[in-house]
Amino acid sequence: MEPKRNLNTSGIFFDSANLAELRKWFSAHILGGATTNPLILQREGVVDVPKHIQKMIDIVGPGFPISIEIPDINITRDKKIDLAKKYDEMFPMNAVIKVAMDPRKPEVGYEVIYRLGQAGVKVNATLGLSFGQLVGAAEAMRYSHVDGNYISLFWARREEAKRQIEAETGVMSPDAATTLSMTINYLKTHNLSPKVIVGSIRSTDQIDQAFYLGADIVTIPPKFIQAWMYTKRGVETLEEFNGGYRGIKKMKLI
């Protein structure tokens, strides 16, 4: 019998819609969830989103959170909510709805987040590039009727935003690490429950730093999962040990 999965134990989320890579890393039993977005799906040539999400669920089974993004920021609030509810109905054991936070009209995203929470739909507030965005999303989730909500800080894009702000205004702006620390502190101080996801990973040192600072989850593309766990010295050491075994022709193992 397959042991019951404890999804609270892994902070490693799979940031891809590639089915072969998902099967590979899920079989390793190190993943706690998966995230998708329109660009990720486009890279895999996906034209039927529900069909592809179902293929992912066929690999991971029920109870494994998969973030599905409402694709167009310009559709109306009601249409966003309607689409989110349909995804939730189709995939009730897996779906977490990604709501992108538009910095031009933040109140729209927050209303959608709030209303989905009232309807019992799990939400991942995504495209968080500022401390204010993340705080607003967390507050919109305060009275959610469901557990399992997330707010997502985009690490590399936050670094790009910092450079842009400073170049245009001359005013110092928090980097991604500071923004993450501020967000975690706010959640603790104000007794808010969403988990903090760090995405937009561009290097393995960003994964290290995000976890060190207290991120609940880092959502990682498969190429960086592999690189994060690789060292050349580890390979050399393994081969040294293997050489010791091979050098003794009659070594008894059992």
C-alpha cells in the first residue's frame, strides 16, 4: 500500500508542465506541489489546459496541489471568478487558482482573491514584485474559508524591479531577500496564514537564500532542481568510494 503523503513536509514545488520531468521528480518523492502559468504551458505546446492538467494529475494523484493561472488579466472580475470556480470543480483535490496581481489596479486582484476565498477556492496570489502587493494579497486571504492559500514573490523579477526603480527615481528599493524577510515578518506579526512561495528562480543560490530566509516553498524549474543537487566534488568522491569496492574482488556485502 502506498504510504499516505504528508504534503506539509516538502517545500520543493515543481515549476514546469513537462510531463516527463514531472514523472521523474515525483517518483523521487521530494515534491510538495507544482505550479504552472501561461508561459510554462506554452513552452510545452499546450492548447487544451484542462486536458494537460488532468495528465499532470494522472501522474501525481489527488491531494497534490497544482497551481493553475487565470490566463488573461483583462477579463472581468466575474469571468475570472467563474473560470476559477470551474477549474476548482474540475480538479477539486488538486487545483490552486493563481490570481495575478496587476500593479495598475491592485484592488481588482484582491477582490477576486477575497471572493474566491469566500467560495472555498484555494488561491495562489502570483506575480508579487513588491512588499505591498504581498501584504495586500495576504490580507485579502484573511477571512478565506479554506486552508492552503499562497502568496508568491518573484525573486529574479523583484531584483529587476529594484534596479528599474532605482534607475528611474534614484531612491533605494528593497531587494528580493529583504522583501521576503519583510513579508514573513508581516505574516507572523498580523497572524496571517498563507504560505510564502518564492518563484522566478534564475540560479541555485537563490534557492539557498530563499529557504535560509524562511520561505515555505521555492518553486523550481527541473533544470535547477538537478543543478541544485549536483557537485563535481560529490561525483569525484563517489567514484573514489566505488573504486575502493571494485579494488577488492571478493568483498562480501551480505
